[in-house]
Amino acid sequence: MTGQLTPHGAEKVRAGDLAALRTPGPAGACALLVPGYTGSKEDFAPLLDGLAAGGFRAVAIDLPGQFESPGPDDEAAYLPSALGVVVAKLVENLDGPVVLLGHSYGGLVARAAVLAGAPVAGLTLLDSGPGELPDGARRQALGAGEPVLRTSGLDAVYRVREQVSARSPLWATLPGEMKDFLRMRFLASSPAGLLGMAQGLRTEPDRVAELAATGVPTLVVAGERDDAWSVDSQRDMASRLGAPFHVIPGAAHSPNTENPAALLRVLLPAWREWVG
């Protein structure tokens, strides 16, 4: 099994109030992995053993309101700035130098954590952008899904998502076990969390200059066929940050599940340099 159901040696733990997957091993350099909108800690399953073998204790989390982490009913609590404070506090409680990776919406959150003072050795932005999600199919889906969620609930929204997904040839290739997991995960989400994160995706300002001013080492990575933020916009963001930029072949918006081996070849050398 691949993707979110990839076997790994990590154990389920609690990181404060958050559900997490943590690889075993002695305390040392730590990689904190933050998922995106509608995601979870399992999005990093294909990376966990590789990170551990590369010398990092990996901690992948469910953000508040995602899958197995509880969250408040206040939609504003799920904006990047608010979730960034949560992640910054978590970083403070982790042992060893910490490298922080945020995927997609998790990149906006991880950036906010650094701006909130999270003591990290470096930040990786994976298929994330300089600000709000640009116009396109993903942003249109957010606008279409919100009224359905508010009036009819999670089940109704997921039925629409499945109908849209069924148009993709990739959906037909997914095993039933994976489809069952994706459905279970979505239905475990906090409605307030989905609504608040969707608002964040539509309103987050460009904070690249603020991040550059922190001096925190940064790495920007994009799948070659990313359909959320364009590859060019991510390349420009890296340039504004003075950060290395890498494109992962054979991947779209989620290299962590689509080409984890190539992603690890980019991450590990940079992270080892950051932690000395």
C-alpha cells in the first residue's frame, strides 16, 4: 500500500493536544511535519522511515480540527496566524534542533509559526505559496463547498467531493481501502476547522518579506505539476526569500505521497546542513 497507508515504524502519540505520528529513536534533530487543508499526519507516512534513517526524529501532526485532533468551534481559530501560534508552542516543547515543514495550507501555518517566534533551525515550504490561493479549480471548489457544508453537513460535502474525484482517472486506480480512509478522515474533520481554513486560503496576505526578515533558513519545494499555487509563483517566492528552490519530478501537489524518494533526496541534505 502506498500514500497515506504506507507502512512505517512510527507510533501514534499525543503532542500536547494534537494527534501525532512519531518515529522511534534517541532524542536529536527533529522534523516537525504540518499537513495541509483536509489533510492529516498520515500524508507524511511515506517519508517517516526515510527521515528516521536519515537522522531525524519525525513528528507528523494533525492540526487542531483535523482527523484525530480536537479543535475549537471558532472558525477564526483556524486561520494561519492562529494555528501558527499552536505550532510555535509545540516547537518549543520538542527536543533538539527542530526543522519545520509545512505542506500546502500547512506551509502558511508553518510560516506563521516562524513569524510567531518558533525556534526552528529551518523552514521548508512544500507546495505552498506566498499568500492566498490563486484563482483556479481549487479555489472555486472552496467557494462551492462552503454553502453545502453550512447547510447540509460533512456527509453532503464529501458526496460532492467524491463525484468530482470520480472524474479523475487516478481515482479509479485507488484501492477501496484508501478511499475508505479518505472518507473516514474527512468525516472526522471539524466543520469549523474546514470553514476557517478555507477562509484562510482565500484571505492570507503575502508575508514573504516578513519571513525573509527573520533570517530563518528556508527551502521551497514544488511538485512539477502543482495545480494549487503555480510552480512559477513558488519559484518567485523562493527568489524573494533568497532560498533554494527545487522541483520534484513525477509529482503534482503532494510530492510527499507522489514521489517521496525524490523529496527525501532534496530534504535531507538541506536539513543536515541546518542542524549542523
